[in-house]
Amino acid sequence: MRKQAVLSGLVAGFAGVAAMTAAEKLEQVATHRPNSYVPAHTLERLLRLPHKPDAERRGLNWAMHWGQGILLGATRGLMAERGLRGPVGSFLFLNLRLLNDQTLENATGVGAPPWTWSVGEQVVDLLHKGVYAFTTGFIADRLVAGPPGIPAPRQPWQTRSSVERVVRY
């Protein structure tokens, strides 16, 4: 079952990155914010590649952007399998994603601690990573069976019947 959770998590991670990328592109149209090449700079340093101008980094940028999100999705699949599901599981996963980004970016000397960013930069990063984490979680929770006895997350429009409320409480 663990292999299935990892594979499903990779699929969920792909969906999460796709949703985050779409949200980023929409936000960039509205704010006129340029593309960030921090992922490319980070991967370049991790792989000890020679420095290149941003115009020549698109492939590295996409490799890090997509690769990191897809691979972290495997963790969300394992979380779902172990019972860390629903919004709480996705919120915890959001923190993992932020920690992963900041660790790699700051360990390589590419990034700066988020508390040194402007509030606007922090909001944009949190919103985009939130889209990623909650999309990945939503998909993972539907693809991966949780542990026995833990129900699958309810849809927001589903409510418990009065019998379930009495039995549960």
C-alpha cells in the first residue's frame, strides 16, 4: 500500500504544481510581477553548475519548480495513508512545503529569510504555496485510502445525519 500512496502522492503533487502555476500566472497578469528565477538559482547551486543569466535558466527553473512540487507530493500521499488527511493534513503539508523551499534557498545562499521580505511578497508566497498544498492534499486524500477506521474527508457540502452526530458524540 505504501508504494500506491507514494505514486498517488506524485500524481497529487503534479496537480498541485499545475494549480499553483496557474494561480501564479494569473497573479502575475494582475500585478505585473516578473517571473522568479529563485528555483533555477537554487538548483544551479545544488548541482554546482556554472552561473548563467536568467534568460538561459528556464529549463532549470521548470525542473526545480515542477520537480520539487511533484516529489513533495509523495510525502502528502504518505500523510494521507497514515491518517493526516483533510484541511489539517494540507495545512501541515503547507508548512512542510514552506520549510523545504526556505531550507534549500537559504542553505544555498540564494534566498533570504521570509521575515526580511515585504508583506506583499510574503502574502503572494503563502497564497501560492497554499494553492499547491491544498490542491495536492485534496487529490491525495481522494486517491489514497487512509488507515482502517478513519473516514475519508467529507466534502464541504456534506453534513452528518442526526444519527451520526448522536453516535459520534
